[in-house]
Amino acid sequence: MNKHNDREWQYTWAAHDAVDERHHGSIQIPIYQTSLFAFESYDKFKQAANNAQTHHVYSRGNNPTVRYLEDKLAELENAEMAKCFASGMAAITAAILSVVKAGDHIVCMDQAYGPTREFVTHYLKRFGIETSLVDGRSPDNIRSAVRPETKLIYLESPTSMMFQLQDLAACAELARSRGIITIIDNSWATPIFQRPLEMGIDLVVHSITKYISGQSDSVAGVVLGSERLVSRIAEDEYMLFGGIMTAHTAAQVTRCMRTLPLRMERHERSALSVAEHLISQPYVLRINHPALSSHPQYELSLKQMKGSSGLFSFECGESPEKMRQWANRLNLFKIGVSWGGFESLVTVNPAITGCVGEARSLIRLHIGLESAGDLIRDLDQAWATVTADDK
Ligand SMILES: *Cc1c(COP(=O)(O)O)cnc(C)c1O
């Protein structure tokens, strides 16, 4: 059995570190609040400067507090190397730019995170890079979109509005047979529930802002993969664009990481309770949650994920205006973007054209760490209140 799938191993990963004499046995990693590292002799300086990845020379390259978090996250994701960035988008754009050059072609999921799609379809066009957006639910769609000049397949599974999956093993096999690099945004599942590198995906990116932080107090990102691919990103995109994670953010995220397995278990259980309650509600047409047996890709979700997190959506026959009135009546769910934190959130959007039949709105819920029973009562009272208002 792969130890990474063992929840007990994950708990010990989160809580345990060997005593490090360099830090006087400090139980938390100290915050190295320094821009540069000085040397006693020119020989030592030169030796470090020649191996800036393994030594500490300058904090835009390698800071010990940040490195500590990178090593911990690499261990959890079963990656050789990790590099932490100032945001999820800094990590995503660095990873993409490490793969493509003028004249290349990208295949990207049509339901990928909005700013990621904006980057590949519009921004990269200025540099002579073409992108095809595809519905990745079928590997055949991805295969048909591949061209001789395709250098990157960009995945996000599940996607974060419609919760569509891609078959990661099939995508990895297709890409490897054509010499194409694969990147996946794994923010929804986290390494607790899905480890794409073990399925042959080349690079994993996370918005740490979401579950890995989990406290809605940091914006951060990470790229993980083989030493060959990630050290190239560390030398080029990390050093040249300078979108670094600070030592303070690394220390803050390290604190949050200690409870990641605990929190994910709780998000999973509560979100399933709320989703199961919603199935029978009159305003719900369809629930988009990969761990419900009604999800069209339920079998695939069981095959490639070990669990599910707290973010899902449902489709609704009511108008967005009416559902916004409903959202206004919620007491425990707050209206806001982002997700992955301790707090429950709601957004109401018009239904995505082409994705749904009779639905008029798409409601996304993030289930936080509150009592699931309280959240269910809150959803019910808000619906009772808006329907009473109608009469
Ligand atoms: C939020 C988010 C990002 C971007 O992360 P930031 O930390 O906000 O830059 C990327 N992918 C997904 C799926 C996200 O939800």
C-alpha cells in the first residue's frame, strides 16, 4: 500500500519533524527575516553562489523558512521538489511559462479557473502561443485537440464551478506518448485526496490560499514535480519574475498545514451531509459533487481520488435574482469569492450555457467547519423565508 494514502501517515506528516539542531531544537520553523545571507570567506560565498538551489544566498532564490514549507509539501504530494510562490496565479503562470515558447500550442480545459484561461487564451497570444479550450470529460476531446506543435496539456480536475473530471492516467499516457508536458491544478482535492504525480502527471500547482492555508488569511501558491522540471522553474521563472513567497507567509502557512488532514476530513463529511440534504429540496435540479453517486463521472472519481473536499455547486430552476434574495437570507453562509477556509460561503451565478438544460442559476457552496446541522437549518430557513416573501 502507498503510505501516502494512509490517513495515519498524513497525520504524522502534519505533526512531526525531526529535531533540527540548526534551529536550537525550535519546534516551529524560525522566520528567517533576511534578504541576503553573508559568508566568512570568498570561497564559501562562491561555493554557495554556484549551488544557489541548495545553499542560501538571497531570499528571492532560497529562504530557509520557505524551503522548510516546500520540503513538507513535496513530501505530502510525493514530489521530488516544490517551489512556493506569492499566489496561486504566480505559481500557475510560472509553471506554464516554463513549458511553452513562441509557436507552441496549449490544450487547456474549458472549465479551468477563469484567470488561468485568460492567461493562456489572451495574454500568451501576444507571444505567439495558441491555445485550444476543450471539454476534458472525454480523453478523446483532448486527443483531437492535440497538434504537432502542442507542448502543454493544462488540466484542472475537478473544475471548480461544474466539478468536471479528467481521466488523469489517460491524459498522462496520451501526453507522454507525444512528448507533451502535463500540468494540473490540484487545489480542490489537495494532496490529501488526490496525487496526480503518481498517475504520471508532470507538474502539480495549488492555490495554497484555499485548503492548504485554510484560514482565509494568506494568498500563496506552489508548484510541485520532478527535480528536473521544478529546479528549472526555480532558476528561471522564480528568480526572473520574482513572485516569491515571503518568510512570514511561509511560517503562517506552515502553522495551517499542521491541521490540513483534520480539516479535510471535516470539510468532506460536512459537505456530503449538506449535499445529501439538498438532493430532496424543491429548488435543486442537479448537484455537481464528484463524490455523489449521481455524478456522471462517479466511477472515475472513485478511481483517482481518495475523498472529496467542501466545495460543490447545484443547478436551480429559479432565476439568479431570486436565488440572490435567498443568499441574502442566509445567516451562516457569507457571500464571497474564494473557498477552502473555515467559513461557509455562497455565490449565485447564471447557469453556464451549454452545461445545463432547464437550469437558470448555478449556486456554489463552500462548506466550512461549522456544524453541518446548523448549515442545513440555515439553508432551509432562507428558502422558507424567500418563498414566504413571494406569497
Ligand atoms: C483561487 C484559485 C486559483 C488562484 O489562486 P490565487 O492564490 O488566488 O492566485 C487557481 N486555481 C483555482 C482552482 C482557484 O480556485
